[in-house]
Amino acid sequence: MKISTEIASIAEKVGEHKAVELCAKAGFDGWDFSMFDMCRYIWPEDIIAESNHPLHTNEYLKFARELKNIGLDNGIVCNQSHAPFPVAVPGIRAYLKRAIECTAEAGGKICIIHPDNNKSAEENAEMYFELLPFAKECGVKIATENMWNWKEGDAYSSFAACSTSESFCHHLEAVNDDFFVACLDIGHAEMQGSGSGAVNMIHALGDKLQALHIHDCDRHYDSHQIPFSMNVDFEAVVKALKEIRYNGWFTLEASSYLSAFDPDTAFRGVQDLANAAKKLARMFDALD
């Protein structure tokens, strides 16, 4: 089993170029290309931020190539990516093809594109149908992801697109294309009130499950913490993945873990993440 991690949280400390290098140094096999700075949405103000980040400029492909080459020079590859969100914002939607293009340029095989939380499977399918011809030209699969909502005053998260096994499968069936697959967010799946539980969802998705966002949570909030630190039963999760013969990567999205580290100590945090991912990989490989 190969392991990777998102680079957004590392890049916040040391920049994307160094982030890829640290992933390799820590022992990851790959990196997940986080492209949130391509078009960053500011939630409270409901605006898209002004940006001079290379992904937001005409230098976006050059930037993707630079990261790819840093990875290759250090013996690792880009395995997947994450497009900007929320896709309900028209300004974000305009950058989704760019995200697919950057994924291909970096060498990634899957681009995770969130569904609109509040749209039906058929409505979300319209967006994916628009993107799939371009994705196929680029040789990149699109993965949708299980989401959640939280209404003001509620004690628990609530239903959103793909948050349950039934909704997730409905989204996959509505598109019904080999280039449209599932990325299961383990922490989202475990949130009481919205998710169906990771094990249930793994079995329901079967061979359509081709990417993961792995992180731990208290099964209440979307904690995005390092595996084995909170309440997710990873033994059961890994066993379920083995049972469906999962053959994708183990990709961490424990993006909150590095918040306690500064630029000088960030590598220690990346090492912690790699050690947790290696433990998960050993658990998977040890099963018959």
C-alpha cells in the first residue's frame, strides 16, 4: 500500500515547493496536490479573495510542473489532487477545468471535485458531465466526495450530497462513467448526524472507491486530525478496505494536525503524519 498526504497544511508553514520535498523526506510515496489557492473563497464575507498565487495566474502550469519535478527529484509522485471549493460559487466553478489540467501536468491520476452540498445527484451530475470530456482528454479521473452540512443551532451535522451510502451511490449512478469515481472522506463518514459510517460506505461503494481522505475525528465534528488520535476505528476501516480489495492509495487529509507546528518544526509534524500513514499501510498489507 502506497501512502501520500495533502500538502496544503504543510505549505502554510513552508510553501508548496518545500512541502513536496518534506513529504519525500518523511517517507511518503506521493503527495496530494491541494489547489485551494487557485481560487480561494472567504466564507464569512462570501467573496473570492484577490490572489497573486501562481495557480491563480497564467503561470499555473509552470507551477504544477515545478512541483512535479521536485517530487520526481526526491523519488515521489503526485497521486491525486483537490480542486477549489465550494462549487456552488460560480467563480469557483470557473476554475475546475484548470484544476483538472494542473492535476494532469503534475502527474496526478484523480482530481477530487466536491459536489454541491445542497444539490441532488441529478443536479450535480450536470456539473460533472460538463467536466468529464475535458478530464478524459487530460487522462484524469474525477472523484466526488461525501460532504456534510451544519445548520445553525443544531447539535449534529446534517445531510449533504454523498453524505450517506445511498446518496453517494446515487451520485455515482447518475453519472455512470468509468472516469467518475468515489473519494471517501473517512472523517466525514464518521460524523454522527450526516455520515453512514466509514465501514458501511466502503462496502457500499465497492470498486468505485478509488481514492481516500484519511483523518481522525471525535465522530461529532470534522476534526481532520492525525489517525489514531481520536475516535475512528481504523482497524475496522482498514479491514473493510481489504474486503473490497481496495487498490488505491492511502492519502491523509489530517490538515489540522500541523496547526501546532511552526516553520522550524513542521518537518517533525510531517514525520508524525508519515508514521501514522505507514502504520495504516502495514495494517492493510498484513491482512490476508
